[in-house]
Amino acid sequence: MILVYLVDTVWTAIAAIGLGVSVWTLIDGYFDRRALRAPDVVPSRPRDVIVTINLRTAKASLLLHGFFLLLGGLALSRPSAVVVTPTYVVLVTGYILVAATNARAVTLNQLDRVRLRRMAS
């Protein structure tokens, strides 16, 4: 039972962190789009495409982590009668790996964007 509670807690924590980073990325993407539409900015198709890609990625990550957070909240709020089997361990490990990998990638992308802005200013 303790293992299942630990898994649910880790799952929920990763989903919450991923959701927070996804919101940051989405807001940042909208700021980028607004900055590119300023009258003093020379239009650039590659920059517009990059902003669109970043917004699309942020929305997908927001959906993924929002869904995982919902599942984690449901798992923590209900008594669990899960029997820990090898299949359970493989599935849980896979889901946590997907969420953690996505959260890491989006976070690193955001940190790179912050560094790029600092270099540009």
C-alpha cells in the first residue's frame, strides 16, 4: 500500500510541476507572439513559425500534465486496492517516465529561452 501511495504522490507531483511549467511556456509564447507583432519589429517567417511551434507544444504539454494531474488527484483521493504486479510496475514507470521527460524538456526549453533573451538584451 505504501508503494502505491508513493507512486501516486510522485505521479501527482510531476504532473503539478509539468502543469506549472506548461502554463509558464504558454504565457511566454503569447508574450513572444505579441512582441513579434509590434510595429517596430521586422516581420520574419521563421520567428513566427518558431513561436507557433512553441505555443503548440505548450498547449499539448498543458493538456498532458492536466490530465495526469487529474488522474493523480483521483488516485490520491480514493482508497487503493491495487495489487502490485510486474505489469503495474511497468505501466506506472512508463507513465511517470513520459510525464517527467516532457516536463524536463519543456523546462529546459524555457530556461534556454530565458538565456537567449538575456544574451539579446
